[in-house]
Amino acid sequence: MNNEQHEQVGKALTLADVKTGEYCVIVRVTGHGSFRHRLLEMGFVRGEKVKVIRNAPLRDPIEYEIMGGHVSLRRIEASRVEVVPVSEEIANNYTFHGTVTEDTERILGHKGKRIHVALVGNPNCGKTSFFNHATGMREKVGNYSGVTVDSKLGYYKYQDYTIVIADLPGTYSLTEYTPEERYVREYIMEQHPDIVLDVVDASNLERNLFLTTQLIDMNVPMVMALNMYDELEKNGDQLDIDTLSELFGFPIIPTVSSRGTGIKEVMAKVVDLYENLEENTKHIHINYGTDLEKSIDIIKKDMLEHLDLSGAYSTRYLAIELLAGDKMISEMVGKFDDDGSVVKVADEQRKQIEKQYHEDAATIISGAKYGFVRGALLETFTQGGDRDKQPAYSVDKILTNRWLGFPILIFFLWFMFQMTFTLGAYPQAWLESFFGWLGDVITNVLPDGIVKDLLVDGIIAGVGGVCSFLPNILILFFFISILEDTGYMARAAFIMDKLMHRMGLHGKSFIPYIIGFGCSVPAIMATRTLENRKDRILTIITVPFMSCSARLPVYLLIISAFFTKHQGLVLTSIYLLGIVTAIITSLIVKKAAFQQERDQFVMELPPYRIPTFRNAVIHMWDKSVQYLKKMGTVILVATIIIWALEYFPQHSPQIDAYTAQIEQVEADETLDEATKTAQIKQLELDRSACQIENSYIGRFGKFVAPVFRPLGFDWQMGVSLITGFAAKEIVVSSMGVLYHSDAEADEHSMALQKSLQSHTWSSGPQMGQPVFTPWVAFGYMVFILLYFPCVAALTAVKRESNLKWMLFTAVYTTSVAWVAAFLVRVVSMVGG
Ligand code: GDP
Ligand code: MG
């Protein structure tokens, strides 16, 4: 490295050098992205005054007074803050008000007005042309080869800034394989240029942007010069630069560096970014897919526990490179790492990934990078008519085609749901008969009493009923995993993006929505692939409107009982109503809570892969674990509680009267056996109805009945809904108990249907009339669709957002459900 550069970068006085009791003013903060950001947030900005409270040589941390408060920084952090020392007198007469004033200028002089910019880009993208035009120097332009790997420094004056430009060798990538690549990477990592100027050949975007993705991983402050812009225009190509800039999170300026066009604009952006004046910047992550992201997180976590890399490098970048198996990075990390655990963890993760994918981790990572680039370009780039010659990924042309995309998507979804229910029906039947058998066995083995009742009517009936949906859930998740693993889901998200944007959402929300038809819990977890908070929250609170599979049995019961015609249509309308409600909700909430935030993200188009059975099973399992946990915990406990509330109290004068009557019939010698059994059966039914009405849940149901009355629901319906708070699956079993159907196990649902059909109002103005009309039944399904998501889903909402949004979801959904069911009621009255 040449001397000038050393002078520029190495010798500056830093906060770590200032002694106890002395004052200084901050020139600038160096170091990588998030670390630098944190320091800036703490008030360590250019022009701010700092007093050293305690700085013992070689001791950590150092204590400072800044903005009237005390903070401590570690030595390594303090060494990244460049300062000028000032005397106590000057310090006492100087206050910083957040903007650089003449005072500040006088103290800082020309310190911090030198901005170190590194030109990084592919060979022949026009770096040297840019450099020559900007600096007035005469470096050799043309193909770079055979020249020693080195950088050239030159200077550009912009206002009172001196921009020191380093022309680096051209590279296609930033790995360890060629001397140029090693040189450029080390330059960025060790010299910490203030800004990396990514020079991109606009006539060859896909290949050039690959390097950009590596810079994004490195998390360095960046400006992009979109060079050869004349070529792009000549080709008739179109690029939406504003959108691309928004997607990438840094400024992009078109340039024609052979003519010097755009250089001044680039420099203006460089200065803005350096002075933190550029508003439209954000740090984005390239999404490497669930498995790799998981590994990256594991490595990062270990790194934070073991290494002291404070601010020097982005841990995410190091983790990605370690995962890719980069020897140099692994050596470098090894130097910080006393017990070698980080490298070991990374090796384990890499082996695991490679075993799972049968592919090099580095290949998978570059695949994802190209996926990111393709996604960004598909959204912003239109190729000129006469140059349509992209053979690669022609499948995408079909799958994301404006006309073909939707029918294909609908076909896949239809196929997926069809499979879920037709294939799932078999194991579902087996499980049902298994639990029926288990109930019978226990009935025969155990003596009559509370334990038997709890086991048979409580636990087996409740959990067994829920368990029978497990096959459907597993199959649905299996298909979703396959669609994700092949890379199709990303395309689906892509074609949904425009539509989703209209509702204020992101295309990626589409995946959680689809999962939501299975179960809201994993769906809410799946929102983690959404990068920004607004999209995540909107998706999280609207996912519960996607009718989860637990609600399906209720619909099936009610539809088969009250709709003889158009059953499919009724069911579809319920699902559609859920989707429409989600859209309206998202529009409203966005308007109300997130008006300011506007953000766009790249929709990655990962390479297509042949899905392996093993991977699909692993991913299916990941998603199902949540559901299983819910069954083992929430549903089990809720079932027991509901059972107990129904079971007690066991005695009242009325109940005892029935019992006495039954005994009387049994003792009656004059009756023949058949009449006897029939009478006893009827009496027992009446007794259990009376018992339930008198039970705690019955009393509670009557207490809240007025709330449901305007909707045309009786108290049993209300109680069933309340039991559904725990889990929607419970609604059907509650109805089974409350409408006391006298079913043999296998005819259970037929019997329940009959007793629903024949159920009448026992009091009030409609006494004697049937409770369930098709309209009431429809309103009831609407309520079930929209109201309070189950406890497990709400817990997930809280975990993935916060308490506030959880409460909002609970109250909002239930209110919407009530209003919607009420509207159904009103329509039914008006319509007759
Ligand atoms: P480097 O390898 O990145 O340093 O690229 P050079 O600066 O050596 O440029 C390579 C070739 O591209 C030279 O022939 C330049 O004249 C040409 N070039 C550079 N910038 C532009 C541009 O914006 N438009 C066009 N049409 N040609 C350019
Ligand atoms: Mg060059």
C-alpha cells in the first residue's frame, strides 16, 4: 500500500488516545455498518464535544462525557472514532447544536473533510475511466491484465471536501481465489474506505450485480455508479433506477464515465452519505433461505459469544463466508478465536447443509445471490425488444408470465388442498376409529366414575378429535415444503407481489397466508422472511383471517346439516370472506398505523431445485412441531378445563329427580325390556341436558347469551364459541356435548347434525321455532371464521410482534366477527 494512503487512514488521532480529563471534538466515526450506526445513535457524531472521564492505559472500558451524559466505550470501539483534541478553554466555550457551525469548522479545520472512496467493480466496467475523469489523471484505460495488483490514488475536490479515490483492480467476485479478489477484499476490510463506490456495467447487469451482493453482505456504506448507461439506452433496455435503489437501500446514479457524465452527481451522493444526510438508505440482507439463515444465525451467535470483533467486521458477513468455506476468513477468525469454537461450529453447519442439499455450500450461497439479482431485475429491468436472448431460467418466463402465472398458481394451490383432504381422509378415518376403540376399551376396563368420565369424555374425545386432523396438517405442510424447496413459492410470491402491494402488503406475505390455511401458528412464524416491520405486522395480524384447517370440521358439520345444495359454493364463500377481510384489515391498519413507512424489498428468485423427500420431511416437521406442541399443551389443558366446567356440579334437585325416575323405571317389573331401555335412554338424555344447563359452563353461557342474541345464536352456540378460544377444533366437540346427541361413536356427526336440525328455542319470542335456519348457520360460520384466533395463535402473535398487537388482534377479530355475523342477521331479516 502506498504512503499517501497510510497518512490518510492510519495516523489519525482517535478517542482511545485522549487522556483522562482532556477534551476533544469528533471528526468522524469509522467501522462497519451496524456498529457505526450504534455509535452515531449514542451521539458520537461529527462536531460533538467529548470529555474523557476515565481512561487508564490498557484498561477497558473507557468512560466519556458526551451530550451531558456519561457513556463507556470499549477501547476497540473508541479507536474507531477520529477526533481533534481541544483545550479546556475552547471546550468550555463550544457547544454543538446538532449542525456543523462556523465554530465547529474552526475547530475541526480540514479534518474529516477527506473522504476515502474505493472504486470496486468488474473488469472493464469503466472504473479507470471514472477515476481518470474525476481526478484528471491518466491511468491506462482498457483491459486490465498482467499489471501488478495495486491501487492508484487520486483526488477530487467537491465543495470543501477532498475525495480521495482509490482505483482498485477489477474483480467478478470477492472470494479468495485470485490475487485481485483477495486484494480488493482485504482493502475493503482493512482500510475501511468511508464509501465503496460500486461501479456497475449497466449493459451487463446480472453478472455485475453479483459482486454488488457481496458488498451488501459486507455491510459497507455504498453508492452505485450505474456506468455505461449510454449502452443501456442504446440497447433499448429500461431500468427503473429509483425502485432498484429503494430495493438495494443505497443511492444509484447513472454515469457514462468515458465522457465524465454523472461524476459530480456521484460525488454529491458520496458526501451526503458520508455526512449521514442521505435519507433513503437502509441496510438490507440477502435472504439465503430458511436452512442457511438458520446456520448463519447459529454461527453468528457463537461468534458474539467468543470473539471480540467489535465493529471491525460484520458478523453476518463473516458467518456467510465461513459457511461458504472461505479459508482466509476462517484463518482470520481463528486469530480472534482462542478455542477455535467458531470455526468448528461453522464447519459443522456447512457439513450439515451440504449433506442436506448434496451440494457445495458456496454454490448454494451464490445460487441465492443470483436469485436475489434476478428477483431485483425482474422487478425493475425491461430488456429492449431486439435483444431478447436470455436462455437461462426460461422456466421463469412461463411461471411468472402475466397471463400464465395465475392459472398455474391456482392449479398448484388447488392440487395441494385437494391432496390434503383426499389423501388425508384415510389416516383421519384410521385415527378416529383408533380413538373410538381406545374410548371403548377404557369404558369397559375402568369402573364408572369421575376418572373414567375425564379420560373418555374429556381427554380422548377432545384430544382425539384434534389428533384426527394431524394427517391433513402434515400433508399440507409437506406440499408447502415441496413448493418452497423447488423454488416455486418464490415465484408465487413474485407474481402475487403486484396484487399484494395494492393491499399494502408484500408478495412474500403470500407464503404465510398459504400456510395459514393449515395453521396460523407456523404461518405467523413464517413471516420472519419478511424484512421490514410494517409488512411483518400487517401479515401477522391478518393471517388469522385465513381460515385454518381447525375450523374446517365446524363448517363441514354445519354445511352438511343445513345446506343441501351448493355446499362447495358456501364453503368457498366462507374462505373468500376471510381473504377479503384480511385485505380490508390490512388497508385500514396500514392507513392508520404505518402511513409513513414505505419500503420495497427484493423478491429473491432462488435457483430451481429438485426437491428431496428428506428435505421436504425435515421442513414439514419444522412446521408441524408448533402444531403438535399446541395439541400437547393448550388443547389438552383446555379440554380438561372445559370438561370440568361441563361436568360440575353433578347434582341439583332436578338432576336427582331424573336419577330417581330412572331408578324407578329400572325397578319396574311391568315393563318389557325394549320399552325399558328406550325410556331409560330418553331420561338419561334429558338428565344430561339438564345437567349441562345447570353446569358452570351452562350458567356462564346463559350469562353471556345476550351478547349473542342479536346474532340469532342461542346460549349453546355462544358457549361453543367461547370454548373455541382455546382451539377451534374444540367447537365441534363442545357442540356434541351441549346438543347432547345420543351418538354411537361412528355415527357421531350424523347424530349431531340431526340434533342440530331439530333443536328449537326453549324460551323467548321464538319459542318452539328451530334455532338453526340456513341464515343463522351461515352467520355462525362467519363468526367462527373471523373471531378470536386460538390461544396458540395469539401467543405466536405476541412472540413475533408485541403485546399491543396481540391485544389488538384479539379485540379486533372478535369485533369484526360480531359485526359481520350481525350483518348476516340483518340481511336475513330483510331478505326474509
Ligand atoms: P476498468 O477495467 O473498470 O478500469 O474499465 P476501463 O475504464 O478501463 O474501461 C473499459 C472500456 O470501457 C474502455 O474502452 C472505456 O473507454 C469504456 N468505457 C468506460 N466507461 C464507459 C461508458 O460509460 N460508456 C461506454 N460506452 N464505454 C465506456
Ligand atoms: Mg482499470
